[in-house]
Amino acid sequence: MLAPFVVLDKSFLDGVGSTQLRYYAQKGWTFGLTEALMHEHLRKRDHYRISNLFKLHGVENSLFLLPGIGEMFQAETSTLKPAPEVLKAKKIAFIATKGPSGEFFELDGAALLSTNERAADLNRRLPKLIDSWRMFSSMEELKDVRPGEMRATVAKLSLRIRDDREDMRGFYRNHRHRSYPAPE
């Protein structure tokens, strides 16, 4: 049996203790961390995010930074191969020391500038992302679905997404970032 690979999200990190996370790592589990989650933890400062960074520091030998969807699309377009064949997840190393202000995980000037630029970019693109999610609730197939029927309806739509390439290309065309490859 293969050991689990878990893509981390904030609710999982908030819900698991550092001891439990280290136990999973000792059992062979590996963890994937998205750039968005990492960015959020470094950009905002509060007790929970700092605590999560220390949890991650405790399992950094089992932790990988996953490439973003844009990076995967660009790699596939430039190599004409599936992203997992040409991109590898990167190992992460945390250095848990206090910076000049006395804070843990303090960013240096270049990292802080990069983080601020990415935050500004995210703030520019976030309204479009929110509009995309709101669009789902206006989809004809989901308008009058009762809560008990939602799972089956979403499963049916998932099959359509999987099987109907032109429908997926149309969705991607309407929501792609300008730096990502064309849907064709």
C-alpha cells in the first residue's frame, strides 16, 4: 500500500496538531503545499498562521511546494508533454529564526517586495475569480437543484467536463489569465 500524498489546505492545517502532523510524516505521508496557501501564510500575520508555519517546519522533509496551474499550463505548452513529466514539486526548508523585529518567519526586503507584488496581483484578479464562482450558481444545470440532488448533479457535470473538450475549452477561454496558453 502506498503512503498517502495530501495536498494541504488551511482547514486541515488548523485542525491538525503539530504532533499529529509529524506522526503522519513518520508513517510515510508526504504533503503538497500550494503556492497560494504558502503566500497566505507569509503575507498575513496572526497566531494561527504562525502556528501553521511551525507545524510545516516540523514536517519539512515530507513537504513539497506544488507548481501552480499557470506554471503547469505553460510547461505543457512549451514541451507538449503532461506537466507531471516536466515539472517537479520543490522541497521546502523553513528557517525558524526571529528577524530584527522579533517576529518569526520575517521576510527580507526582496521577499517582502515579491510578496507585496503577488498580493497586489491577487487583489486585481480576485474579483474575476469571485465572479467565476458566482457564475456557477447561475448555471442552468444548478439553478433548481435541491441540496440532496447536488452531489449527483455535480457528478454528472464532472463527467461532462471530463468528456466534452470543447465545453472545457470554452470555459477556459472565458476565464484564463492572459499569460496562460490559448485553449486550442
